[in-house]
Amino acid sequence: MFTVSCQCGQQVQVRPSKAGTTMQCQCCGGRFNVPSLGEMKRRQQRNETIVGQQVGPAKSARDAQLSEIPSSFYVHLCGEVGSTARISTTAIENYSGVVAHAVDTLIAQADTDDGFELMVSLALLPGATRLMQIETAPNVPGDGPTCGREGLVDQITRRIESLALPDVEHGPVAFLMYRRVNLDPVTKLGIKPFSRYRSEIETCGIDDALMRAAGLIEPASDRTNPLMKWWNQGVSRLRAFVSKPAAKEDPTPTPQQVFQETSAWIESTEERYAGTSDAELQRLLRQSPSELTLHVASAARFANREEFENAIQAYSDAIQLAPQCAPLLGRRGWYHYVAGNHQAALIDLNRAIQLVPSAAWFYLHRSQIYSGLEAWEQAESDLGTAIGLAPREPAFRFRRAELHLGRDQLAPALDDLLPILRLDPHNGATHAMLGWLYQQDELHDESLAMEHLTRAIELVPDAIAPRLHRSMLYLSQNKFELARVDCDNALGLQQDEGQAHALRGRILQMQGEFDEAIRSCDRAIELGVETPAVFLTRGFCYAATEQRDLALADCHAVLDLDPKNPIALHLLGSLSLQQGELDAAMEALTEASRLAPQWTEPREQIALLHRMNENPQAAIDEQSALIEQQPAQPAHYVNRAFAHTQAGNHDDALNDYQRACELDPENEHIFFLRGCFLMDRQEDELALEDFNRALELSGVYDGARLRRAAVLMRLKRHDQALEDYEKLIEKYPDDPYAYSGRAYAHQMQGDESAAEADIDRLAEIAPEDAQEAALQSLQAKVIRLEGLERYDDAIAVAEEIIEMDPDAAVGYRLRGWIRWYSEQHVEAVDDYTRLLELSSEDPDPELLSSRGQIYAEMGEWDNALADLDAAVRLSRTAGLHQLLAFALNGRAFALAGLERTSESERDFEESIRLCPGNAWARYNRGIVFYKHGQHDQAKTMLLQALQLDGPPLTKRKRQRAEAVLERLATSQS
């Protein structure tokens, strides 16, 4: 039933079958058109008032006749509708509503000014059969507007044929829809429903006519011989005249028949008095207090206004007059339940069921009472009985599905919902519930969830829940814009829906709009949605906007509500980690990992904490466990590579980087990280390959370009490095690192004025970095002068660096290096010793290697071995292959000086294998061979040394090598 308001304010109860008809208000006497069924359902769902369209007073008899025909109406033609009838009321209402929406949409889209009537006559029949006739009038053949109507009829036909059919049994259910388009009122309809079958309908009735038209029963045939037919008819008349049987008494009606007739009488009574004013109804009651119809009408009036106590009293008065009337007991029982008096409700419904045990709706209502009392077995039993009595009524299965869901029984709920769509394929509530159900882990199927939620939104466009559930589904698929549209549409329907604000906050968080997300969460909390999810969303947004105190407060709010929430513990651990509270971070993250052992993020951070606590082995163990859990996740290998590097397991680290690159060969960041690792190991060519790959994949990876420039500088490819620095400065004109690097490159090319210009620019944009850049430029000058073998000039520049910053190690390092190369051994040892004294707590293996090699060149073998043993050990631990090669070369030379030949050969072999381009290793080995009289081997080594440049020999070493080769050549000649 729908409540429709007249213009005078009087409310009238209207059956769905009266949709589109004209009714008279018994209060003011005015007439109004009842809106269409679809419009009434939409307004009812939005809790909006349904107002009838006023029909003006008739000025003449013809006007009165015109006003009887509304421009739009729906008429039920045939077929019993209800729980135990051919089709359920809900199913036919949903189907006819979808048809009406389709018809009205296509009419609204039609491009025509032609005035016409349109009638859709539609019958649903057993076996998923449809019989349809669509006609327009006036129906003038030929060209012009009629052709447009024909196209519209074709469109409507195709659209209706595409709609799924509800299940019908035992005969047809037929209805018609009438629309008048761009046409003045008419005195009579120009179209008859099912006009194609009028003669059959008049002959054998509408049921048989439609069944025959659809081919579901055989057409009537009469092949009897005419003479025999005449004789049989005569015999029949004679028998009737002679026998004259006594009139039969009507059989006693069954309780079910009495119940149906009584229910129909109550509904007609409610409808008959729907237009009666309150005052008039009360006057009639005072005048006739024993009139049952008046008490029934009064109870319905109170119930419609939700004055349940008054309704119960009115039904009680009616029951005193008819104590065995089961429908009245059922109605009073229901309103006892609505008013919260479950015990009284049970008494009434138990009595009603005793009187009419076949009334399915009584069991539904009693099941709801049992549900309220948490008597789940009794509730489920009653619903099973109701379904058994009326298996074609969707409401009973839907309610049992709700009962199952309330007890987290998802599969049984699904078993109840799916048959509903066979009975009623346009049931929006069922589609909505299925959409939600297919989002749950146990039955997860995103495509089915999306299909059902989308259909629910089409069928019930004003319902909020399907939009929110589809928004959640889009969110889970990272389709944030679509999720936001659905959420905003839901808020457009109901702006104070707290859950929608909470969901919107989550979507905005994922889109990075943190401030707006915080406002949405604030609004959700204001509206009473104080759930862990909304506090977590806001907490993550506070954390992202550096509001850590507020983020921590939200974390604790979540943990107050749910002390074992792993996400909140993870966020708490992350915030504690950011604040340097390592113990608190470890405690929170460990608990999060314990509560969610399959969740990897807390364990990743635990591994990071182990590295921060200088416990790389624990980090390796944690990452190894994660790799066992997710062997195809590249990030786990990268993080374990970090731990292996910290532990000194450099080969293992390289293997992990390699595996990460294999798993994700399109990830530029992994190649960048491996390039940095190789660069630290002084494997510059390999590092360059990785930086090239990172830039090839992204094209704009500025970190990789900056690192590549540094590697190119180390490889003395200054022109290429300069190109990278130029691109960086073009993109970031105020980047101090790019100017510092370019100044270094200019200096290495000998363009001192360009280097000075870059340093001046650096002083403008980052004055705190200017001196460091100037020192780097001078350092480059030292390197360039060394390459030109201008050692005295290089030493002078190094001393200039020392004067600029006496506390900086770089000046002494450069001066010691140049003194070594210029064979000022004692002075070089002094510089390196000074540097080692400054770093005594953590000696630098490069300094030890350099001083050790100088000692070896001086013939101080024991001092050399002391330094070089330490350098070999430290560089091997750190995975510095090039430095290790240099240290092994020096140690091999020192061991040869101590006549430890086999050990010397071992170190020479490893040094050359690690750094095959190092001319110094072959020079030293050649000198050792020469001293031992192995002239052929000496010649080979020295010739190779003169050709290599990784690094090349100094000027004096070249001269010695050439002198030895000349002596060897003279002696051999």
C-alpha cells in the first residue's frame, strides 16, 4: 500500500494496482491522478510525500468524462498475485516497475512532437514465456510522424524483450501500461488491451486466450459431425428436463479460504475509509461502536501514522467483536512487535497460527520476534515453514538470508538469495545483498559483486548501501575516481550518512588528498561513526602530514576500541620508528606481526630495526623468512641485500640484487640500488650498466643520472659526465649537487674559469655548500695535474686545500697520494700516518693499503705487511674488490721481499684476477721475476704493465720498466 496525499492534505491509502488511475478525495471531494507505480516506489524509498496530481473541476459532462482518463496509468488485467498465487506481489511490482521505467525513458528520449496514445499490453506466462502487444493511436499509415512512433515501438519492444522474466506458474499474469504523449485529454481510449486477441478473450476468457496465443495449450477444436452434435445437444436438454437434480449446497469454506476472504475484506475496508477524515471516522465510531469495519479502518489509520499504541488498542477493540479473526490477531501481533512488546506479539501470532496454520506471513512475523529474542533455531524453523507454504514468495527467503548473515553463515545465505532472482530477477534488495556477499572473503568474486551491485543501483537508484558497497569494491581495485563518484552520489542522497563520510575519507587518503580526508573523517566521527577504521584512516593522514602527535592519538583511540588491531600497532610502530623510539617501535611491530603473521610490512620494518640496532644477522633471518613466505617479491631480496651488505656478506648481497632484478626487470629503482652497491664496491663499469638501465626504463630518474655522472667521472669519461650534469641543471637550475659536480667536471677538463663560474653560482644558491664545492674543484685540479704528471703543481694545490681547511682529511690524502706517486716516500708516509691517527678508531683500509705499498717500495717489509694484512682483511670484509686488488699487489711485493715466494705468487694471482687492468700489479710482479732471474716472465709482465692504464704506471715506474726491458734485450743479444 502507498500513502498518497491530496492537495487538501488528506492522506489516501492506494493499492499498487491503482497506480496511474484517477481517485476522488472523500475529504474535499476533489479528484487527483495517482502517480505511476515506479514514481510512488521511488518516493516511498526516499521517505518523500507522494502527492497526487490535481484534476480540475469538470465544467461540463464532457470535461468530467475527459478527467476520468489520466495521461498515464497501470492496470492489472488478470492472474492472481500473492504469496501463494501465480506470482508474488513483489515480483510483479518489480517487473512492471522496470518495464514502466524503460517505457518512460524511451518516450522521453524520442524526438517527436507528434501527439499519440501508447499502450503496452504484457502477459507473463509459465515457462519463461512473454506475450506482448504495443500499439499507438491515432494509427495513420504512411510517412511522417507515424514512422517515428513505429521506431519508438520497436525500441520499446527490444528493451522489454531484454528484461529478465520473473517465474510464473499455473496461468498468465497480465497488465497494461498506458501513456498519452503530446496529446490533449481524450474522451475515450483509442486502443484496447490485447486487441489482437479480443475475440478469443470474449469467447473463452482472458486466461485461456492468452495461454492459447502463447501456444501453451491447444486451441479449441470441434470436429463433431453436425447431425451428431444436434442429437447430443437434444439428449442433454432432455436429461436435464427429466432428472431436475436438487440444487447443491455450497461446501463449507476451509480456514485458508476464510483467511483469504477476511484479509481481502480488511484491505477493502481500509481502502474504503482511506479518504475519510479523522473527525468523520471518530464520529462514525461514536455513533456505531459495534461496527467492526470502523475499528479496522481506525486501526489502519493509526498504524499508517506510526501511532502504534493507538493502533494496538483499535485492533483490540476489533478483536473483541471478532475474536476468531486470524488476520486481526496477526496485525495486532505485528504492531506489538514494532512497539517492543515481544511477549504480547508472540501470544497473538501463536493464536493466529492455531486458527490458520497455512498462513505463511504469520510465520515470517513470528520469526522476526524470535530473532529479536535471539531464539535463532525457532526463527529459522518458522522461516522454513513459511517457505514451504509459499515457495514462490521472495520475502521469506530474503528474510532467512538476513538471518543467516546475522550469524555469519554466508553459504546458506547465498543458497537462499539465488532462487529469489529466478522468482524475481529485478529484486534490487537481493542484488544489493548478493553484491555485498560476493565481496566477503569466503565467497569472494569481484566480477559477480560488481554485476549485482551495478544492477541494484539501476533498480533502486535512491538506495545508499549498493553505492557504498560498489565504492568499496572500486577502492579495493584501486579505482579511486570511480569509488569517489559512487561515494559522493551516496552522500548526495543522504548528506549525513556517517559511513559514507568515513569511506570518502579512506578514498581521499588513497588519492593523497590528506587534508580533505581528515575533514571527511572528522565529519564521520561527528555523526557517530567512531570505528577503528575511521580513526585509522585519519591517523594515517595525520602521519602523512607530519602531525605525529595527532596520529599517535588516533592510534591509541583505535587500540582502546580494539587492543589487538594489527594495523594500528603497525602504524604505532612506524611512528615510534620515525621518532627514534626504537624499543617502542620494536614492541608494537612485533605484536602486529604476531597478530597478523601473513602480513609482511611489520616484518619488513622489524628487519629495518634490526639493521638500525646493528644486528644485521637478525635482519637477514627476518628477510629470509619473508622470502620463504613470498619468494616472488623483489622487495624482500633488496632488503636482505641491505642486511647482507651491513654484515659484510657482499657476494650474498649481490646475489639478492640479481634475483630482485630477475623478478622485476622493469623496476628502475632496483637497478639504481644495485648500481649504487656496485659503485661502492668500486666496480664502476658494472655500476654504469645499471644506471644506464635505470635511466632507460624511466628516462627521468634523476638520482640515477647524478650517480651515473659520478661514475663517469671516476672512469675519466668527463664529456659524458658533463652532459649528465648539464641535463640536471637544465631541469633543476638551483640544484647545488649538479653545480658542484659540473664544477668538478669542468676542472677535470682544464676549464678552470667554467669551474669557478659554477662555484660562484653555488655560492648564490647554497652558500653553505660553496666552500665544499671549491674544495672539490681543487681536488679535481690535483687529479688532473697528476694525470699530466705535474706532481709539484699538484702538491701545491693540495697544500692550498690544507690551508683552506686544516681539519679536513682530503688535503692530506691528496698530498700523500701525489708524494707517493712522485716517490717522496718519507713525506708520503707522514701524510698517511697523520690520516690514520685521525681515524684510529675505525682505520680506513684505503689509507692502510696506500701506506703499506709505500713501505714496500721503501723496502720496509714488516711495516708493509702490518698495514697490508689489515687492508686486505678490511677490504675483503667490505667487499671492495678494487681496493682489495691494490692491497694484495702491495702485499705480494712485500712477501717477495721476505722471500715468501709461494704466498707472493698467490697474492699476485688474485690481485690480477680482481683487477686485470692494474699496471702496477704486473710491474711489481715483473720486477720480482727479474730479481729472481726469471727474465722471460719478467719481460712479459713489464711489457703488459706498459700497455695497461687501470691505473697506469707513474713516469718513474715506466722509466724503470723500460730500462729493465732494455737490459734484458741487451743481455739476450
